[in-house]
Amino acid sequence: MATYIAGRSGFTVLQSGEVLQVDAWGDHSARVRSTLGPSVTETPGSALVDAGSPGARVEVLGDRARLYNGDLVVEVRDNTEDRFTPFPPLVRFSRSDGTELLAESVPHFTSPPQRRYRRAGGDLLRCEVTFASHQAERIYGLGQHQHGLLDQKGAVVDLVQRNTEVSVPFVLSSRGYGLLWNMPGTGRAELAANRTRWTADAARQVDYWVTTAATPAQIVSQYATATGLPPMLPEWASGFWQSKLRYRDQRELLEVAREYKRRNLPLSVIVCDYYHWTRQGEWRFDPSEWPDPGAMVAELAEMGTELMVSVWPTVNPASANYAEMDRRALMVGNLSGLPLHLASWDKGTEDQCFMRFYDPTNPEARAYVWDKVREGYFRYGIKAFWLDACEPEILADNPEGVRYHLGAGAEVQGVYPREHARGFYEGLRSEGEEDVLLLCRSAWAGSQRYGAAVWSGDIDSTFEAMRAQIPAGLNMGISGIPWWTTDIGGFRGGDPATGYFRELVVRWFQLAAFCPLFRAHGVREPGPLVGSGQTGAPNEVWSFGEEAFSHIREQLLLRERLRPYVMEQMATASTTGLPPMRAMFLEFPEEAATWSLADQYMFGPDILVAPVTEQGVRERDVYLPEGAEWLDAWTGQPVEANGWTSAPAPLGRIPVYLRQGGTLRSLSAGAS
């Protein structure tokens, strides 16, 4: 029989060398930690911010204990299913009315137990927790993935950061709970029909957090509050962003911005991508190509355009800063072999050379890099930074080979992008900047509180890839990251001379106009694809032919009209955590059809968006929820039907509907 010890807002359970601790942690929420060590501790890189639960109540009754926190009840009881097997106590989560939400489940009556620990080297353990599975359950979140699934029930998802794959281990269940696997190391989520199993490859303890609420939107909000709400989006970020791979010098970038001005096209942001630097790890402009950054920033400001600069976390051993960073242990260390992590091209090299990543889990390293960035960029008035390659790309399948200031690679590597963003966020705030946005290729739980916006990485330029971005973005919003975007047109393989790509880029602009961030980027063919001289073909909105440009121009003007509405949704995100881009069930949870809609979504509470994601399609089916009445967004006229309807989708326009009684009456130019 286990020993149950009541605490002020939780309880501890002791049995057979395991320590299990349950604590109230925020509204209707609880944190569960367990270990074979002498006591639980704080998990390195934990996503949870401090959260009081003054109304929590603890009850210990012989062979069990219960925690009551709002509508959540956590019960831990002796496992008496088989009196001959000393299984550890079982954890069960329910609502106050007794409805079961989630419960641990023993995989087999002999072994293993539902919480399993195996040695992973040193004081680290490979930890597993098994829960009961339910056939009708639907599961959402888990960050951003390219499998094209909105509902991830049945999927196996690696908890590893990779280009295009963003691991944020939070799930929202149709059974009325949310669960954060609060462990930033590598692992796996197995959402199978016979059981659900979470695995951490290396950890000091099990650490997860569970919440419940009456609606899925409230669950998302409680999770965002528990991991840190995002700041308010800077107003300049709500318009159109122009980018390509890459503008080679100051003259070329300014000429593009001037052309937008000459054509009277809105341009909020223009991006200076990689290889503008002297060497990786020096974090400054190459003066031979960018001779007067201050004048460039000033001219762009006169046009109402912000300059964003790409900053990589890699350090070339030939850079001016490498020796000092190495001496001060400011870079990621290797446990064996040479301390080199990524083969990449750089200025001054014809072929690839090996780079090393700095270590943002070290506060001294974050401060060092920010000091260099302040001197190299911020002093010119640059405050918008693109944190590319921040997974980091350190042989993602071999994290056990590296060591961070915070801990072993397999234990903490997932937190790298969040801590990288943290360094820039804290640096900008220390300089008096209130509005911070950082464009990142990866994130972990809590990244949003440091102003991290995420884009979907180096995806293909295909309709199939475009279609997969819709559930990817919806799940990212559920995972607490409300600022999300894609490379309009995709990143790889797009040829502007082809009819296929021209239709694709039009359809992608139509989708992106209703994304949290509205950003064009990509390497276009033909163009050199490797080396520091790479640039790609033109990627400006007039680069895809006159017909495409006429349709794209309409999307730029539409986004300008939408910007006040976008900023309203960003204010909601900063106060509640609800993302602007919302799965249909966040607004209409009572309608069964909304839980499986992966190709349409709500943009805020009032706009229903149904993108076209197949070549040649000129009409598509749309589900109009019965819980509202709808207007055609382009005519302002009421739509008579609810439920499924067939909607026209000519090349110049996708189906979009407005909720009657909302703040918008029509999206057409000149409409009031």
C-alpha cells in the first residue's frame, strides 16, 4: 500500500522507491511529477509559469488521495487490479461531476507498469506514461507537422525539432481536457487505438500538466495562460511582408521597396535574408554589399516599411568571435569528437564548412549574442529579427551527442528555439522596445511569451504542401503559438514561368491574406541553389505574369482593409491566448462536423475561410455551421442555407463567409 501525504495545494505519494507529486497549477488544472529520485524537482526548461490555485482542496482517504481544483478532480489510488503485482498507484482525471477525462492504464497485468523508468545514462531516465485510449476521441495540437492531419488520433509523432516539424507537446482532446508533456527532450507521442503513450528519451522525472474546461476554446486559453500569453503584435507586422532568397545587396533590396512604392502597393516589411553577413557568428553586415545600413533603414521608414534581418545561431570557427565564445563555453558542447554541428556554406568559402551552434540555454551566451546583434544591427534602427535555423539543425536524430548549459541534449534540446527567442526578446525589451516580434522556424511550449512568430519552414511549392499547411497552422494555434505563417508559394521548387506555379501562388496568396501573418518568401527557379551567392529568381508580386499579378494585387489591398480586424484578433490573442486562425470546433464545438474540418477555418470569430488547394478547381464544398447565420463576404448578401453547400471559387476569389451580427458586413473594396 502506498503512503499518501497531504500538502497545502497538492499531495505526495510514496511507494516502492517512486515519488509521485500532484499539485494544483492554475485554474481547473494540475501538474503531475514522478521520479525514482529522492524527491521531484523543477524540470529543466519547464514551460509552466508560476500559477496559484487558492481554491484547491486536498483529501486523503487511506488508499487514495484526491485534489479538487475548480472543475478538475485528480485522484491517485492504490492499484488493486492484481494483488500479486506491486504496480504503482494509478492517476485518474475527471470533472467534478464524475465524468472521466483521462486515466492511466496498465499495459499488461504482469509488466510493464503505466509509469516506467529505465536508465538512460548518469542520473537520467527514459520515462514512459501510458493512458487509456478511447476510440471516439479526437486529438489536436502537438505543434506543427507536415502529415496533413488535423485530428491526430492514430498518429505517432516524434517529439523532435526539425525544419518544417515543430514539436510543442500539448494536446487538446475532444473528451474535454488538455495535456502538456512538460519535458523538452526528445521523445514520442503514440496516440494509438489501444493506448496512448508518452515517452521521454532522457529526463530526471516525469512531468505533465492537465487542464479541463467547458469548451475547447477555454482549454486553449488556460494552456496559453499557464505557459505565458504572447505580447501584443506590433501594428507594422499586420500588413504584407516581402521576402525572397535572397537580396544580394543594399541596392537590390531598396530598388524592390521603391518599386512597391512606385506601383502604390502596400509593403509593411521587407526582409534581408542570410549571407548578408561577413561570416556566420559575427552578426553584422558585409560592408562591401551593405555600405550604409542606417540610410537604408531610414529610407524604408519613410516608405512605411520595416526592415527585418535574418540572424542565424551558427558560429564559423573562422569568425572573429569563435575563440572567445569557445573559451567562455558559450557554444553547444559535444560529448565526443570535434565540437562541430552543421555543414554549411559561408562567406569566403567555395564549399561547405562546419559550423557550431551557440548555446541559448546559457544566460551568458544569450547576453553575448544580443550584445553583438545590438552593435551589428539594432544601432541602425533594426528591431525586427528573423531567427532562422533555430531548431537547431544539430543532427536531430543524435541529440545524445551534445551537451547544453541546461543539461544533456536528449533531455533539453527541444527548448533551444524558445531560449533563442528569449535572448532577443529580453535584449529588445532592455533597449526600451515594447513591441517585439521574432520570426522563428521552430518553437517549444511557451515560445509565444517571447514574441515568437513561427512559419512552416522549407516546404515544397505544390498544392499538396499548401493543403497540409492549413491543419499545420490550426494545430499550431491550438498549441499556444498564435502568430503563424507560411512561405507564400512554398519554399522549394517553384518556377514562376509555369502555369502550375502561377495558379498555385494566386491560391496561396488568397489563403495567406487570412493568416495571422501575410508573408511571401521562397527560392524561385532558376537560380543558384547552393553557396553564399545563391539568390533565386524574382519573387515579387509582379514576378508571376500579369494575370497572376492582378489577382495578387487584390489580396494585398484586401489585407490592408483587414488590418484593423487582424489587430483586434491579435489583442484577443494577447489577453486570452486564442489564435486568430482557429479550427472550426473552437467556435462551434457543438456541431460534430466541425471537429473533422481540416481544409476550412475561422479567422477570428467572424470570418469563415475556405481555401482552394487543388489545381484547376473552380468550386468547392463548404460547411456553414448551423450555430450562426452567414453573409457572402464578397457580396454582403445573406446565405440562405446552413450545413454543406457548394460554393463558386473562380481563380480570383475563394469562398469566404461572414458571421451575421459580427463586426464585418462585406470584404469588397468600398464596402462599409
